Amino acid sequence: MFNKRTRIKELLTSEPQGQTVTVMGWVRTFRNNQFVALNDGSTNANLQVVLELGRFDEELLKRITTSASLKVTGKVIESMGKGQKLEVKADEVEILGDSDSEKYPLQPKKHSLEFLREIAHLRFRTNTFGSVFRIRHSLAFAVHQFFNDKGFVYLHTPIITASDAEGAGEMFRVSTLPFDNPPRKEDGSIDFSEDFFGRATNLTVSGQLEGELGATAFGDIYTFGPTFRAENSNTARHLAEFWMIEPEMAFYDLEDNANLAEEFIQYIIRYIMDKHADDLEFLRQRLLEEEKQKPQNERSELDLIQKLKFVTENKFERITYTEAIDILLQSPAYKKKKFQYDVKWGIDMQSEHERYLVEKHFKKPVIVTNYPKEIKAFYMRQNDDGKTVAAMDILAPGIGEIVGGSQREERMDKLTKRMEEMHVPAEELWWYLDTRRYGTVPHAGFGLGFERMVQFVTGMGNIRDVIAFPRTPKNAEF
């Protein structure tokens, strides 16, 4: 059988006992016509393959170049070299795929992340992106395991939808109508009745509204899928296509919601710390090198692993939005005019405000609750004060908001009145309102941007470096 191979990660944890193995991978380096550093993506560590001098054909040796793929069968022996306990002494070498090392864009040297984004189809082959994407995979697995173990139902909500869950209006339109000459009504507007779905449709911005429908039948559900925002944001924190995790729970209030979110975040981070110690250590070292280039006052107080422990080992602080604004107004940073954005009750807190609360004031993750209703979505439960809603954001070090959620407004009269005030058409959301007509219940949920979580766990500064093929304004390459 062709694929009877041993993964390098597996092999490197075994004992050298002269056993014969077959390994396959890509050449990282080839020295002295004798030593091949082979990598198969299962770990950043390379396996040294030793070719006995004079044993292999010259023509074959010429084809062993950077990124050529090999199949090697040989004996596992103790290594004489430093830093490795074993190597493979090759009996047979087969070249599966040649590579022109002169033209290969990934030369064995340090490349900038900007350059690697231009060759995103090859960047997985670097150590940095090897670590990032192995961690991304395990985070996704941990998400499913957490909710599965708690008895949640995984609900696939639609990617094409006719509703705008956030009321933000920044959506990608889905249409089969001709761009140059769409059918029009008498008033000149586009006639979507002739479109594929018979109405205007978009790519989803959130699976939440459909998630609520599932929660009012199954009790606890979660969604985990792609979402889209046609927001012209060229920042290190925004993507036009990203993945969202959105649990919705019947019979939950705001406190239950916050408890679940805290437990969830700590669980998935612990999972990575347990399963990916080597990848995290590599990324920690990488980050320390990066930090050395920054002025002292801009350097992080915590290294990557300390930052993750900071979240898993501390109970999250819980404060109201009003308390958060008071803390900011009393802060030395505000008094010395160090904030770029103003602070007053009613603002949508900026990342700098959120990070101040977490990193400087409390020195632990913070859950902020009861935000002004004017800056939050129509579906959030209104508090008795008439000014705030039962919303919550979880703020984390280095990144600011990582989770946003709320108790949902289950009272029909309050919900429809708020929809009216915010110009959300009730007739289009008749199906959503039915959940309040037929056995309404207190319920709550939250959303976690998966890429933000991958960024947090890996320490990568730009969100474009934690998704395989980033979609951003003017960029849909690959």
C-alpha cells in the first residue's frame, strides 16, 4: 500500500530501535549531499534523513531541492547530532514531486508576514503558519467538543438569508439578475420578484435569529459557520468573511449567559495549552522577538503563555457599563488625555478603553453588562431603567472585545415597539416574532468571532494571518 507511512510528529516521540519506517514529506534543507531536513506538516520539527555517501545516484541527489517531496524508507537510529535523539538512515529514496529551488518563493530565510500574505497558497509551509493553523484546527475541534459534552444541538443556519440580523445594512447581495440590465418596477426600483429567490437576499451577517428558533425547540443550540460583512474596513481586526460561534440557550438569563461564556473561553484555551505546548512555545518565542523591535512602553507585560494563563486562571471580573465609564473617567489615562477617543456615558467603548479596563485596571478578563440601548441591537432585553439593555461583552487582554451577547427580549410588546423605533420591518420577521407568540421563554446567547479567538491564542497581530485565505476590501485572491 502506497500510504503506509509514519507521521514525523509520531516518529520523533518514539525510541530509536533500528525499526524500519516509511516517511513522506517536503525537503526543508539538504546539506552536504547527505543530510535532508524533512517536514510533513504534523509538527514544526524536522526529521533528519541521512543518505549514505556513494549509495545514491548523482541524478537523484540533484533533484533533492527545497520543497521537493520525498518518500523515504529506512532504519530509525540514534542521532549523533545535537538537539535530536533519532534520525532515519535511508535505504530507499523516491522523489514524488520536483521543485525548482531557484524559483521557489519560500527560500530558507525570514520572510515578512506581508510578503507571506501575497503567497498565501504557500505560507502554510512556514513554521509560523504551521503552528497557527494546527491551533486553529484544534480550537474548532474544542468548540464542538465543549458544546457536544453539554448536550447542545449543532444547528446549521443559512448562509443566504433575507434578513439583516444586526440592522447594520452592510451586506453582500446575492442575485442571479443581470448586472447591466436588471428588471425594474414602474417606480424604477429593481424588481426582485424575478430573481432566483423571488426577493432580495444577502449573505448572512449572523445566524443568531435562526439560532433563537432552534433554542425555542431544543433548549440549547449553537451555530458555527461563516458570516459576511460588506464593511469597508482595512484594519488588522476586520475581515469581510469570517467564522462565528453563536450559542443560544432557552431558560437562560444574562448571568447564566455570562457564566457559560466564561466557562467556554477557559475550556477551549486550556484545550490548546494541553494539546499544543510545542506550537505555543514556538509562537511565544516568535512574539518575544517581535516585541524587541517595539519601544519599551509598547511592549506587552505578559508573554503569550502568561497571557493565556491569565485568562484560564482568573475568575472574570464583572462590572456594569456605567461602572466601566466611571472607572475610565477617573483613570490617569483619561486625565492625562492619553485616550485617542473621548469617554462619556453613551459611547460605544473603543478597543483602547476596553484594553485599559482589562490590562491596566483589573488585570484580568472583564465582563461588562447593561449597555445603553441606543448602541445595541433591537433584540436585546430592555432593562427596567428604560435606558439600558441586558447585554454583555467579554474583554480580553491584547484584543479588547472577544465576545458579545445578551439576554434576548422575549416580551412581544417590548420587542415590536423597539423594532418600530429602529425601523426593523416586523412583517419580514414574522417567523421570528412567532417564537414570542407561541410559548415565549427567557433566553440568551452570545457570539464569538472565531478568528479573534485564534488571534488571541496564537498572538498574531493581524486577523488576516489566522484565516487561510483572507477576504478584505479589494482582495479575493486564491
